[in-house]
Amino acid sequence: ANGDGSSDASVVILSPLPYVPGSVIENHVGRVEVILIRETMDVSHEGGASSFVSRVMMEAQSMLRSKTLAFGGNALIGMEMHRFETQRSNNRMQVYIVIIASGDAVVIGPASTFGREEEE
């Protein structure tokens, strides 16, 4: 539970590693993939190219979390995110971006420390 009394049931951990440190994988629930295609005709209205790209990458991460929850997982391991972006020459204001993101949805639990049960 969080400090405000709400549950952590909707928290999904994203990890580029094949595991989540301090946790044990209890179940592999499936492969998650997201492909996003976004375009802006005037990147100056989006806060600049880097701001636009960051926003689209955050959207991809949000979609990975949502799909992981839908599969019944609470973590995504081996997360990869590939970005392809182009800018048109008309004053470099038009940006087109494709993001391909994927990973393995898993259910994790806390790792027990060896010998800890004997101490209690």
C-alpha cells in the first residue's frame, strides 16, 4: 500500500534488465509490443523537437504499462524501445516519429533473503 492507504495493484515496473532487482519472477504472462506513429506539422507548438519526442516516448511507456496490467502482470522485463524520427526541411518544423517498444510481462514478488527465515 502507498502512504495514502491506496493499493499498489496498478503499479507496473519497467526494466531493461531480464529481471527486476530485489524481486523474483513468479510467472511469465506474455510478450507486450507497442508501435506508435506520431507527427506534428509545427514542432514549435509542441515545445520543440526534443519535447515532442519525449512526450511520445512517455506515451509508449504508458501503453506498455497498460498492456502489462491487462495481461495480469506487474512488471515488464527486457524492455526495448527503438525510435525512428525524421524532420522535414520546411524550416525543420515538421517531425515524424515511429516508436517500437516491447518487453516480457511478468508477475514478480519480493525475493526472500537466504537465511532470513531462520533468524525470525
